[in-house]
Amino acid sequence: MRIVPLSEAGRLPRWQRPDILLFLAAFAMPMAFATWSALLNNFVIDAAGFTGIEIGWLHTVREIPGFLAIGVIVLIMVLREQVLGLLSLALLGVATAMTAYFPSLGGILTITLLSSIGFHYFETVNQSLQLQWIDKARAPQMLGWIVAIGSGASLLSYGVIVLAWERFDLDYASVYMASGGITAAIALFCLLAYPQFEAPDPQLKTFVLRKRYWLYYALQFMSGARRQIFVVFAAFMMVERFGFAVDEVTALFLINFVANMLLAPLMGRAVGRFGERRALTFEYLGLVCVFLAYGGIYHFGWGVGLAAALYVLDHIFFALAFALKTYFQKIADPRDIAPTAAVAFTINHIAAVFLPALLGYMWVRAPGGVFALAAGMAAFSLALALLIPRHPAPGHETILRGRRRARAA
């Protein structure tokens, strides 16, 4: 395939430039993943009688490829990042399309593992390409638009489910097949229609673990641990405790992504104006309050309206997570982006491998305790975020490093 340096990409037709490819990928991935997520809790309960224990194991299996995302470093020795990302996206689409044809515990776990390999390897490479292809000055705004486009794709998926599920008597097989097929088709189109873009800084194809990135690694670890509790148990609570049907769960997701689609570009501007430290501080403060309120739903019997509102608010706070990407972009050696993306994805998923299964047993006995643990994690993340400088840069990765340099001077 033709190789085009990024410096010459501006000469290509507008639809064939790197930012449009990133936008297409941002649209394609949620078409499969959002549909899988929207139907998952109802599908596993209806098809295989899952309880909190089985759903915990499913998400543990789902996160194993994320823990092994470091394997991307090996794969990019023989495949270009762009090709690997699009092949992974196609795998996600195909596996999603086949999900409903394996309605048993073993079948669901197997197809989940395959789709998860596609999802996590695509996300690892996609994050790397975003930081390589987008200029630092435009990164917060561009990443905000990418989040908004992904939210729009999710909105489209959820809107179709909400409007058509009962009206046209849809089943799991047809919806999974349609959404996964669209994702695979877009991936194939991008693979064939776009040239291979060459970033100006060749990426290291070795394992990279640098001491000066320690705060980024710590924030990634806490983000992964905290997010697992939300992803696994917040939506499951809506089905198990409040009896939400497929269209009701999907309507809740729909509201989430309308909010994200409208707010993400504004959040991108806010990160660019106020900086990563303030953005992440705001996110983590909000998440502490949200998780404590989730716990209150169980201890004090607060109603379904509050639970649904918290679910939407939770998603809005999580949309600010791209500030962590721009923080790393500012402190990183440009050659470290691809290998560090793989390492960071692995770190992000360390807790994800064991936490869902472990907390599945806690959920059966004390659901409120699961959310109390999440609030504690968000509070610790807040403490870490306060160590980010107002203007991060190589050599000034944390406020502690800046103070040491000032004392030395």
C-alpha cells in the first residue's frame, strides 16, 4: 500500500486525510461495542441465566486481552500500526456479529474473548495513532470531537434499538449481526481506501517503561480499576434490582451519549483552556460523589430515578478521561507513544483481570460495598491528579519533579 508522510497528507482529497480516518474509526468501533454493551445484561440473563458471579467472570475474561495489550509491541514489528488497528476493528465487528449464536456460559465467554481482542488491540493502536497524528496544540479539541463522534455512533445504535426492538420484534441475533457487520465493513473500507500514513517520529518497537512516566502509569492503573466497577455493576444493577428491559437499558445509554455528543467538544475546549490537572480533579471529585450515592441507593432505598440520573452523570464525568491522553502527549518522547500506549493499556487492565470476578462475590453479599470501594479509588485518583503540573512537559512531569529541580537550581 502507498505510504504517505503526514507532512504531505494535506495534498490528499479531504475524505482521505488522517483526521477523517480517525473519525471513521471513532464511528465504527461503537457501532459494534455499544450494541454489544446495550444488549449484554439482558442477553446473558435471558440466554444463560447469569447472576452477579457469572457476569463478574465474563468481564474478567473480557479484560484479559486488555492486560495482554503489551503484545501490540510484538505485532507492530511485523505489521504497521494502521493495518493492525483496522484488522483488530474488523475482528471486533465479526465477533460481535456472531455473539447471539453461542447462548451458553462457555460460548459467551469464548466469543467475548475474541471480540475483546479486537476491541483492546484496536483501542491501543488507535490511541497511539491519535497522539502521533494530532498536533499537541489541537489535541484537546480534536479528541473532544472524536469522543463526540463515538457518542454519535452509540446514539445511532441505541436509537435504533429503542425505536425498533419492540415495534419490529427484533431479536438478539439480528441486532448483533447488523451492528457487527457495519463495523467490519467500515474497517475493510478504511483498510483498502486509505494510504499508510507515516508519522515524523519512528516509533520504538521495544518494551518501554520509564521512571518519569510513573504518575501517568498510576493514573492509568486507578482508571482501569475504578472504571471496571462502573462498567460491570452499574448497568447490571439497573437490570437486576430495577428490572430494566432491553429498550429501557438502551434508552438510558441513549441519554448518556446525547449528553456526551453535545458536551465532549466543550470539554475538549475546557481541557485546552484550564489544563489537565483541573479537568481530572473535577472528574474525580464528581466520581467520588456519584459512587457514594450509588451506595446510598442500596443502604437507604433511594429510587430508580436517582440511579438512572447517576448513571448518566457518571458517563459525563468519564468523558473527561481524554485529559489523561493529552497529559501523556505533553510529557512523552514522541518515539515512546506506540510502546507506551501498549504498556499503559496493560497497566490499565491489571486490576480488570481479577477485580470483576472478585467483586462479583462481594456483590452477592454487599452491593453497597462495591460502590464504596469505587468511591475510595476515585478519591485516591484525585490525590494523584493534584500532582500534575499546570503546564506538563518533558522534565516537568509532576509538581514534585518541578520542586526538586527548583531546589537544585
